Amino acid sequence: MRLTATTATPLIAADPENVQRADAVIRSIKLPRHGIAVQDPATAETIAHVPDADVEAALAAVATADKAGEEWAKTSLRHRADVLRAWYDKLVAHSEDLAYLISREMGKPLAEARGEVKYGNDFVRWYAEEAVRPVGNFRETPDGGANLLTRRSPVGLAVLITPWNFPLAMATRKIAPALAAGCPAVIKPATLTPLTTYFAVQLAVEAGVPEELVQVVTTSKSGAFSEAVLLDPRVRKVSFTGSTPVGRRLLELASRNVLRSSMELGGNAPLIVFNDADLERAVEGTFAAKLRNSGQSCIGANRIYVQDGIADDFVAALTERFAQIQVGHGLGTGTGLGALIDDRAVSEMKAYTENAVSLGAELLTGGHGYDSPGNFFAPTVLDRVSADSDVATSEIFGPIAAIQRFSSEAEVIGRANATEFGLAGYVFTENLDRALNVADSLQTGIVGINQGVPSNAAAPFGGIKQSGLGREGSSEGLEEYENIRFYNVSRRPTA
């Protein structure tokens, strides 16, 4: 079966007033007129340019941030907390500006962009509060001859490399704990969506973050950037969110200077729906876990397993829900699903669908692109997907719900864990024992139980196996930017 583009369902166009507002925000960012072109993925229109830094410029940013970090590390916890709180207030005051900007450069619907802004802002507020809760310890040695004092200190200059899919949240999730711990930072956002990072850091400076402390570097030469910066002895920490192959390469580079490393890498999330699940809740949770951000999420539901007894009703309800979504520009009125990030993503979705159908999957809705500018692919449901198909073995990163059916709990746990990845998983059941037992059995760092969006600033986000190491968010996220030290204080016995 060969699938072709169609215009059967018209795309929603952008609201001109919304576009004007987004472009006004772009004009407020200090950017060059030439450099790397940033495009609106819904129109392929160039909306701005950002600097294309060479190795020398990247190393200059390292030197600038490192110098500023010497003074920042000496500041009080309260001062850091107050500055972070001021940044949070700035972000909140500009929440609408940020949402319009995210929608324009990344493509997600405005309502989803607003959700990301709240999520991203929450990290700054969390670490403003966490900064004044230092973790230390006082203990006595077993022989009673000394006291041990443990305390935390800044790990040093942090290199932060962020992806394109959540341009605000991925930046604040890394910058905020670095600043709270007393570290300077060099942040390299993805060149597909760098504008939000530039604007957020601009607001941070307005809020009182020293201008030199957080350096934004954009470059078309990512490999050369990583080679030079991670081998610079002033750099002591790297945090990366992206693909597993790139993460492995960065870990190789980080090993040479033994850098503290946080890696949030690829995913292949299983979502399991048992016969006793609440059908409405399971459908809505799957919808959120699959189509959030047009499916372009590392924790997006990738392999959807539905037990035989509920499968027909679930598939029918999910297909109806997918078929109702309105596709279009993220700044259009009523858009429920926005553009994919680039034309390669659209080609991949077409290839995944064709491969699955060729191996026996049933295409129930979608499965096509659009004869229009921009990078659009229809929300797609595939039932009875073969476990050997590409869509079942790859990180989809698009709006395809690939459904497989199963019979028993033991069977589905084995199938769910049969992957090198271990970022997120989902369980839908009304049986509390089953929910917890299956969650314990899944080899993932995150489990959503009867919900499709488990992320929270107060939770330690991260994976296991080939999905990475380290955690972001919560108190654990602050520890990633801290060294643990202890002092052994000798006690002289009294006469």
C-alpha cells in the first residue's frame, strides 16, 4: 500500500494578529541580521537569524562565564534564591510573549505552548525555593574519635545542550539548578528553536542574573563545539538532552576530563492498557501521552499495548478522538495539532506508516501528509501493528499511535521491557496492586499510572539503560550541579 499526501482536511491558517504578536517578541531579542536562519515549521518562512559561532567564539563564552562564576559561587544562598525568584516573576509577566514565541518557532498549538511556559517557569520557581534548603550533615565516626561534616559546593562551569522540542522547559530545567547551586553556564540551544532560549536568558539578565554568567551559544558546527568546549579544563559539568548516539559521543568526550554528566536520551515508551482500565481515562491519557507536542516528546507513548478484552472499544474510541483533531498552524484559532519540526520528520512518518501497513497493520485514520507549505502529518492510528515493524522498534517522534494487542500481564511486561531504552512507561488499570506491580516491573525511570503526562518540576526526571543517567527536577536535579565534600574534625578526648 502506497500512501500519498492529501488535502481532504483543510489546514487551519495562522491568525495574523497572533503572528504579529509573536514577531514583535522576536524583534525585541538582540539578534544579528545574518547567521543561522530560524524557520517557522508551519510555513517554512524564515523568521529570524541567530549567530553561527565558531570554536573561538565558543571558547570565549566559556572564559566569560567561568570568570563570572567565580563571584557567583561566593554569593549567599538567599541572594541566588532572590535572583531566581525575580527571574521567575519576569517569566510569568512575559508568559504570553513566551507562548507566542514558542508556537511560532517550534510549531506547537498556542494552548500547548502556554502549558510549556507554565511547566518551564515552574523549574525556576522550584529552584528559587530549593536554593535556600542546603543539604548537609553532621555525624560521628563509629570509633567516636572525630566528627564528620558534609557539605555541598558548586561543581563549576556547566555546559548545557538543549533540544528543539521544549525550548523553554529544557532551558530552565538546566539553567535554574545550575544557578541555584552557584555554577556559571554556557547553553547551546538547538538551532531549530533557539529564539526562546535567547529571550528567556535576556529576561534573566533583566531580573538580576549577571550578564556574563549565562552565555548562549548557537552554532551550525555542533561537533566542533563539543570537541572544543568539553575538553576545556574550565568546564566541569555537561548536561545534554537528545538522542542516544549523540549522548554516547558526548560521554566519550566528557570522560577525558572526567566531567560530571547528566544525559536524558532517547525513549521507546510502552503504554499498557489492561482490561479493567477506565476506558475514558485510558483514551484521554493515551491521547495526551501520544499527541502532546504533536508526538514529538521523548516520553511520548511509542508502543501502545492493549489487552484483548478492551482492545476493540479502546481502538474505536481512540480513533474517533484522533479523527476529530484539527490540524494547522500553532497560531491558528482551533488548532489541536501543529506542524512537525521539519520535512524530514514528515518523511519519516510516511515511511513508518507504509512499513507498518506492509507488515499487516490496519490504518484506521490519518497516515498522510498535506499538499501545503509547512511540515504537517495527519494524526494516525494503526491497529494490530507487528512487533517487527519500524514504528514498533523506533522512537517515533510524531503523531502515530501504533497499537499492539496482548493477552496476559506477564506477556506484556516482557514485551514492554524488550528494548534498550528505559525512559518512561505508562499503565492504565483500576487495580491498584496491578498498577504498582507492573510499574515496579517496567524498566523505566518514569511511570505514569492512569495519566499521560507524568512530568513535574518537583519530580526527578530521567531514564535508565540507554535512556541516560542523572536526574533533572526536584532536589535530585540540584545535586547534579553540586560536589559533596566532607570534613573530618578530630576530637581530642577530655581528661
